[in-house]
Amino acid sequence: MPSSPEPSSPEPSLREVDAVVVGGGAAGLAAALWLARYRRSVVVLDSGDYRAASVEASHGYLGRDPQKPMDLLARGREELLAYPTASLVRGRADTAVRREDGRFEVAGLLAQRLVLATGVVDTFPSVEGFAEHYGASVFHCPACDGYEARDRDVVALGWDARLVGFSLTLLNWARSITVVTDGHAFEGDGGARGELAGHGVEVLERDAVRLLGSRGDLRGLCLDDGRELLTSLVFFSVNHTPQVDLAATLGCALDAEGYVVVDAQGQTTVPGVYAAGDLTPGLQLVQVAAASGTVAGVGAAQSLLGSAGSPTAPRPGPAPA
């Protein structure tokens, strides 16, 4: 007599929460903080990979100029975890599923709302010594660090037509700009070359071999023809890629540049999914990321007003009229 099949194991139970925030940078922590202030249970999934991990100082944040970006995040985690309904889990969300009932399964959690704050990943030039100097004398953002280039001779690494606007922006502070294409042909047309030349910006289609000096004391850039360009600051514009895999899987609309489209409350085109920070269109500044996280967190929390939410949520107040 054939044996009976083994009973199938039940699916592991999912922990129910009001919201999951994917990303533990400034945007994600701000969103989670405001969800917690609305007494909603919120879990932050933090991969531990931070765009500004090597950056020594960021600027322009009112009341915190300058500051160390990692100090800001450490303080943010402390402030968030002071709220009893908030928690932080080290890990990644590889998949997210929106169920028919409108809730979301992600990383073993079942959430009423999902906030995506996964940021962008920068592509770095392959130059010897780059990692040593990145965040101290090598930067990617003129708006963030251009002031520190004032009256200095600066090298801009890159090769596409965006280098025109990138370089001319830097000339608001720098004494001179030299574009080095890192061995690539400059992709700008004759008009782009002419505009750069008209502002005294030289374009060198040479390979950038090595950064000279020690961290905090950049002395120059060595090219493949043996020349050494004297510079104390390098900016680069290669590529940065929004991390939109989860958003795309869920069906969130992206704009022409690949960023997640959100409304005035930070909600994407998928009901219940919010997005904040560098993942969304606009200025990529830490204070802007924190502000957009606040918008998304408040938006997600207010969308739950009058709802019982998860089993750990407090008794709901009335929904607004």
C-alpha cells in the first residue's frame, strides 16, 4: 500500500506591522521617525550600505553645518529607536509583493504601507588611490562640495556631455577646471567643446592613472602620458543609478531618467507604496532626502488614520472628514 504523502509544512508566519521602510539613510530614518510619532509600528530594513559612508563632512544642513554624515545617521537611529513602536533590522529586501488585500510582504514582514528609500549607487572612476581620497578630496556633487573648491584648481573626471554643465557649475567657485576623460573620447559635440573652451576649461582625453598625496592632502593627478596635474580637489561625473528594482517589481512609475515618481505626499503610483530620498527626482542633498522622508512618513501615517492597522498599532482615532 503506498504511503501517504508527508503533510506540507505551513508557511512561516509573517510579522505584521503598519509600515516597512526599506533603506536606513537620512530619508528612510526620517520617514520611520514620523511613522513612529504617529504611533505606528514601523520596521526599517537597513542594508548598512551608505552613499556617504566615506564622506568626512557634509554642508548646508541648517544647524548642523558641517557635520559627519555617519554621525547624523547614528544619531538618527538613536532617536528613532527611542520610540517603542519602531525597530531596525540589518538586512536587504530582495523582493516585495503587493497582496490582493493591499498589504505588502517583504523580508518576512507583512505591512500596511511600504516606504522605499533605497537611494542610488555611484559609478566610480578606476583611478589608483581613488578610494583613499574619496570623501576627503574627491567628490561627485558640485552643489554639495563646490564651496570647498573656491579659488582652487580642480580636475573634473568624466566624458559625456553632462561635463559641460558640471564644469561650468564648478566655476562658480573654482579658479580653474580641467576635464580629464579617463581614456574615453569626450562625448560632447563641437558646441559642447566650444562652450568649455570659451570658459577656459581644457579637455584632456587621457587616462587618469593615479591620485597623488595622502588622504586629506591631495597633491595632484598623474596621467598616462606622465604629466602630473596639480590639483587639491577632484570632482567626478560618471554615472549614478537609482536603485529601483523593488519599485519596478511593484509597478511604480519611473520618470524618463529612471527615478520613482511620487506625488505631494510622497506616494508612488502604486497605492500604499511611498518613496523618498535620492530614489526620487530632485536635488540629491542630505537635507532634501530627510525632508522627503518626512513627507513620505507623514503621508503614509496619515493614510492610515482611522484604520486599525497591525495588531501592535494603538487604537485608531477617527478618520479625518
